[in-house]
Amino acid sequence: MTKTILPDYNKISSAFHSDNLAVTPSEIQGFLSGMLCGGLKMEQSTWTQLLYDYTNDGSPWPICSKEYAEICLNIAKTQLSSTEMNFELLMPPQESALIDKAQALSDWTNAFISGIGLMGLDSKKISTQTREIISDLAEIAQLGIDEEESMEEQLKFLIDIKEHVRICAMSLYLAMHFDNLENENNPSTLH
């Protein structure tokens, strides 16, 4: 069992900033993970153009930032398809402010939903459970930090929500691939 380690959040963030990309590492990993859950095949080269369209008005990314995105995509694919259930969200470091962590989780979740949507998900062909997971994630994406409440309690809540999002992503990946296999194995019969 080899543990796949995500690249350093701050290094990716610095590269994106240096390349004048107005995105965060959490957003990009969420977006790419959503595309994978939505049916992106790794042999498809369309992911880069979708990424450029989503983040940079269709303009290609500089090489360093593109390489970080590709690393994130490959790691997400490895982790999501693993039987070890070891998928990790790319979030700011432990010492980051709570509000930054909450914003990153919201950004990740919004981008994840966008990634699924850009893959052309047909809501009529997915299970009720899959629709419920996506709906749950849409609600989570709207959560924020109340600066007047206990930061300690909100940190505990954020940790629980992050774990829930992680489980939702893995569940969606499995469900979407199971739904697709069922649709391929049970084609409609024409009479």
C-alpha cells in the first residue's frame, strides 16, 4: 500500500498567483475531481480545454500551473478509484485561518459540482441516492463561518463537514461509475 501525497497547497497557490490565475488549489482539485465523478475518461484530452474555459476565459495555462493541475487530476483519479477509500481534499495547511479553510471547502465543493455539470450529467440517468448527494453538496457549498460563534465549535463542525464532503465525493465516483456500467450493460430494447 503506497500512500499518494498531494502536492503542497502553498506551492500550488504561489504558482497560480505567479501565473495570474484567479483560482485556488482547492477549486482546481474540486473541479477536476467533479469532472472525474461526472465521467471524464483519463484518455480524453478535453479536460485541459474545459479547465481553461472554466478558469481562464479559454486561454491556455502556463506550463507550471498546468503541470500542477495534471498532478492533481492524476492523484484524484488514483485515490477515487482506489479500494482503500483514501481520497483527500486539497485544502490550506493546518495553520491557516479558520475562515480560509471554510472558504476553501466552499470553493472546492462549488467547483466539484461545476466539474460534474460540465461533463453533461443527465439527471434522468442517475439514481435517487446520487441526486441526493449532489443536492447535499450544493447545500454544503453555501456554508460559511459565523465570526460571532465559538471558533472552536466551528472548527469541529468544519472538520466533520470536510469529512462528509470527502465521503460524498468517493460515493459519487462509485455511484456514477456503477450507474454508467448498468446503463451500458442494460441497453434499451427497441421494438
